[in-house]
Amino acid sequence: MGCQMSQNNYQHGTINRRQFVKELVDLCPEALIVTGLGSPSYDVFAAGDRPQNFYLWGAMGAAAAMGLGIAIAQPNKPVLVITGDGEMLMGLGSLAAVGAKKPKNLTIVVLDNGHYAETGMQRSHTSLGVELTGVASACNFDWTLSVRDSALVSELAEKVNAKNSCGLANIFIEAVDYPKALPPRDGTYIKNRFRQHLGFEPF
């Protein structure tokens, strides 16, 4: 028996990524934030640099795993991973680990434009039928949210701040390249600043 494949009629989102991230960060002042490489790091930095921001410059696929570790280590803090669809696709296995551990203080936000923006705007798998919310649901997340209306930022922030569930929100953003806002590149500095914010000595 053959199998039929259907063409995905993917529509780019219309949400302004920079504005959405700014509003979300402002609404989650206590959150420990881990950013995926590239544009999500620029967006979070543009929203206002904070010691509780952990920028991942080149660790593609590691944002969700890093967020999981921090959420387990800091169960009383809301942990927010902000990453892109390309970076999340690289780290799909980490969603299984998150679903298995299911920390109640972890939210993963994927800024999805259906493209690999950092390498030339090639189409990513989310423009070819892969639904990250479906993957997260299958990995036993408490909730998933597909966001095509920026007004849902308040609902998403409430979930982050509640610290009572583990979820993933897929934000359908417009495929636009915004001006780069570059956070610090010194990994040791970022690590030690983050540790000091949590009351630990630098090393």
C-alpha cells in the first residue's frame, strides 16, 4: 500500500517578534530566561539586558536542555526558554527529556517563522508540516499553545509566572530580519553574572 503526502499550506505569522518578546519579558520580571542562538538572543537583549538572562550564542539545539537543567535546579523560579524553530528542531530530543521530568516551572517559547533565519532564510521543517506543539504534546507536556494573535501574550505570561505546569508555546512570527541587538559575547561573564543573580559565587 502506498502513502499519500499532502502539501502543507504553511502561512507565515504576522506577529512582530521583537514587540512580542518585549511584552513577554516585561510581564515576567522574575523569570530566568535562556535564549536560543541568533535572533531570539537579539530579541531578549533588545527587550532589556538583565542578569537573569542566559544567552546561548552558538549552542544550537541546547536551549531547551539548558532550561530543563535550570528549572530542576531552581524549582521556585519561573524558567522561560525563548528560542527559534530552527534551534528547537535541532534539539527535538530535549523535548522528550522535558516531558519525562516535567518540571512545573518551565515554559518553552518558540519563535516560529518557518525559516532558518541565521543561515539565509531557507525553509525550516515547520514550513513543511512539522508541528512543534504536536511534538510537545506527544512528549507529555502539560499544555501547548499555538499563538497567531499577539494579544495572547498576557495568557502566556500568566502560565510562565504561575510555576504550576510545563508547557510549550509556538509563536507564529512574521519572517522579517530585524536589526541585530547583540548581547555580551563573553560566556564566562554571562555565566558568572547569572550565578551571582542566584546567590552563587562566580567560578
